[in-house]
Amino acid sequence: MVKNSKAWGKLSKNFDSGVKRRINPSAADNILVAWPQILKAIGRHSPGKRVLDYGCGTGGLCNLLNLKGFKVTGIDFSEDMIKIAKKQTSKKIDYFVGDKKTLKNFKRGFAAISVCMVLPFIKNLNPYLKVFFNSLGSKSIIAIAVFNPDFIKALSKEKKIFKPIKDEPRVFNFTLSENPPIKTYLRAEAEYKKNFSNQGFKFLYSAYPKFSKKFIKTYSWPFAPKIPEFLIMAFRKV
Ligand SMILES: C[S@@+](CC[C@H](N)C(=O)[O-])C[C@H]1O[C@@H](n2cnc3c(N)ncnc32)[C@H](O)[C@@H]1O
């Protein structure tokens, strides 16, 4: 079986946010719909400037946070993603190849953590949420983007991108191009709330941003255009 970090590496070109070029259409949903929501959450609610982007991919969101004056650290377990991030974004950003074990060794006290489209691919959230909690300072926040469960359901019905896995209810194989399938865990808002609250986080708000007409037209967006793809949630460490 292909290691998840390698499977993601094969998708590094799909997720290359093209910081210095035009927007990469295969990452346009993250860039134009999810990232603005994460930036808004952090911009409005972070009590400080030191932020971490967990599962930063090719660094586009780190780059925007850096431009907004945050002191940014990006971490991702895919070497291919971090290679692109280092090449195309600001040298002021600290990048690391690693996962939650690596994060445990970082200096604590981040003012905010963003986790954009990473948690749906993680089976057991609790060990991750615990490390995030311990990495944050008091009154700090975490902003996440995950799949809206209705979006996964609609696409799997159409047999697009998500395929149900036999005998594993609410788990889907995610395949974008030729990448080895990556398991995706369908969770509703209430389940995320419960997981975060069990670790001591206080719920701030949630949002289901819609695709704009312009987005659908510009990117000839073929997937369930009326159903929001993302569920955005923000929590505070209390
Ligand atoms: C869908 S991409 C999102 C990338 C980026 N956050 C964005 O919004 O464009 C998921 C990213 O999470 C990374 N990832 C997935 N599981 C991870 C884990 N357990 N630890 C660290 N990184 C992970 C992948 O390598 C990939 O770069």
C-alpha cells in the first residue's frame, strides 16, 4: 500500500497554488472559497501574530498569511509539497516536512493554527487535536476547513472523486487524477464539535460558503455546484 504522504506527493502539482502565476484551476476551490474564510477567521480572532498552517501543501495559504503580517510556520508530511512551497513562497516562512510528532517538538504558544482540508483525511482526530491544543497559547484559535458531508454524498452518488469503501461506512476513496486513492472520513459538524470540545476547545462559529456564479463560470465547475463543498469551523482554546 502506498504511504499517504507519497499519495499526497503525487497530487502536489494539483495543489500547487501557483502563487506567482495564475490560479491553478484544480486548486481554485481551496484558494477562492476555503482560504478567504480561514484568513477571515484568523484575521478577526487570532490574539497574536505567530501562526501555524498544518498540512500547508504547497504554501499558498502560508504566503497570504505572511503578506497579512503574520509570522508563519508551515508543516506538511509530503516532501514534494514542501519542496514546492519553499521554492515559490516567501523566505520569511519556516517550512517543515513532518506530522504531529514533529509539531510536538515546536516551541508552543501559537496564536492561531489553520488546518485547511487536512482533517477529512485523518482517521483518528483525537491525537492530532491534542497536539494542536498543546501547541496553542491561551485564548488562541484554530480555524479548519473540512468537507461538507453533503458534498461528499452528492459526488459519491455521481461516482465522482469519492467512492464508497465496502464494509467501511462513511469512509470513501478520494481520487483526483491518477493518484493512489486516499481515504476520506465523512464527519458532520456535530462530530467535529464533539471532538474539539472533548479536547477543551470552545466552538466559535461555523460556515458553509457557497460557490459564486463567477467561480462556477470561470472554472467550469462540474461538481454539485449548488452544494457548498466546505464546512468552515473556528474554535478557541479556553
Ligand atoms: C487537500 S491538501 C490541502 C493543502 C493545503 N492546506 C491547501 O489548503 O491547499 C491536504 C494536505 O495535507 C497534507 N496532509 C494530509 N495528512 C497529513 C498529516 N497526517 N500530517 C501532515 N500533513 C498531512 C497533505 O500532504 C496535503 O498537502
